[in-house]
Amino acid sequence: MCRVLLVLSAIALQACGSSDAARQGDSSGPIEWKPPEKECPRYKELHDGDGFELRTYEAAEWAMTTVGKEHEPIAALFAGIGNLVSYFAGANEANQTIEGTVPFVQAFHLPFHEHGGHHHRKHGRDGDPPHHRRHRQHDYVFALYIPRDLQGKAPKPSNGTNVRLVKTSEYSVAVRSFSGFPKPWKVLRELRSLWRALEDSESDIRFHREVFFLASYSPPQQLRHRHTEVVVPVDLQRTEDVFSYI
Ligand SMILES: *[C@@H]1O[C@H](CO)[C@@H](O)[C@H](O)[C@H]1NC(C)=O
Ligand SMILES: *[C@@H]1O[C@H](CO)[C@@H](O)[C@H](O)[C@H]1NC(C)=O
């Protein structure tokens, strides 16, 4: 069970992921999503409504792996999962089995740079995500959170795992949750919805369009009540630090 960060303020604190998909009108069926049993990174919920959540994640240590851009997406996904799972299963200098965490995070770069990376709602609705890309510009990056009791003291990955330990500073993101399997068309639909919600927001949130994260909380074999999030960095604080790792 994910523990929540306790803060005595009006800011609502959440366990990992919220059950918002149910309220946000995803038509993929009834959702009774519960916070996962596995540990997840802690965050403060700054906002929840108008089609998005705003969260600030605590500084944390992650296991990350990079798979070459020459791979097909599915092959890259399996390689990324394989690398991280082998590290958690004991391919580390202590031969230690590490308790699994959620979410499984994949970073995506989008190929628009015309607007210089920062976007503001005043720029309008240009630049929808593309449906296809012929050539990937970037390698694939995957990450799993290191469990709380090993934060800062996780065993080094064994040579050959292609896993590295990375410490992220506190960062803020906008999040939209959805159910069902994260098929590419659905991910792009949800990403567009998230962008539009941010553009339409009264709060003038500055967000990044050139990168997003897909955070998967449900294992592949789970068929019902799946929970996935599209996540974009926002400029509340120190989001630039996140970019240095991907
Ligand atoms: C881990 O396993 C390898 C191979 O079995 C062994 O050589 C090594 O000493 C083990 N390391 C630790 C810290 O137990
Ligand atoms: C792992 O790689 C490091 C750096 O290249 C090297 O110093 C070390 O001996 C390697 N360890 C093993 C077990 O191969």
C-alpha cells in the first residue's frame, strides 16, 4: 500500500495515482481503480480538476535504463522491462532481490522544437502530437522508482544490466489518468486532452510539449481496472532537472 506524504495544509495529498479516470469520463468501462499495493514515488497533489492533476514529486532515486533508438517500439519496451526487472531480481552487486514498485515509466520525446520547448496557452492549439514518426531521434528511456527503504543506498546494478541509478530533484508535472490498455492512439488522445486542459486552464501553467511520460501502474497481464497516466513536466519548479536524465 502506498503511503502518502502527510502535510498539514489545504493541499490534498494522494496515494500514487488517483481514481480520477473514473470522473474524467474515460469511456473504456467502469473503473474501480485502487491505489496499487506496490510502493510508488511520493508526491504532493497541488490541483485536481479541469481535466488534469498537478503534482510535485519528492526528490528520489530511480533505476533507469536506455534502449537504442534503432529498436522497434515493442522490442524496446521488452528490453527496457527486462533490464529493470533483472536489476530488481538480483542483478546487482549485493545479489539482492528488490521489491517491485510502480509505476513503470517510459519517457517520450516529441519532434517539435519550433516553439523552443516552453509553451504557453497563449500560443494556441498548434502542434498536436504526431500520429507517426519515421525516424526516432532519441533512445528509449525507462524507469522504476527505488523502494523507500533503499532510497540512497540501492545496490549498484551489475555490469551488463544496462541499468543506472539516477537521483531526481523535486519536480512538478501535470497528469491525466486513463483506463484500459495504453494503445498508441489512446495515449496520443489522452496527451492531447491533457495539453488542451492545460491550455484552457485559468492558471496559465507553463508546460513542456517536447517530452512526456507514460506511467503504467498495471502489469501487462491485468485485463480490467488498468490505470495509466500521461504526464508532462510543468514549470512550477525545477522541471529542467528532469530533462538532464532523459
Ligand atoms: C553474488 O553472486 C555472485 C555469483 O554467484 C558471487 O560471485 C558474488 O560473490 C555474490 N555477491 C554477494 C555480495 O553476495
Ligand atoms: C564492472 O565494470 C567496472 C567498470 O568498467 C569494472 O571496474 C568492474 O571490474 C566490472 N565488474 C565485473 C564483475 O565485471
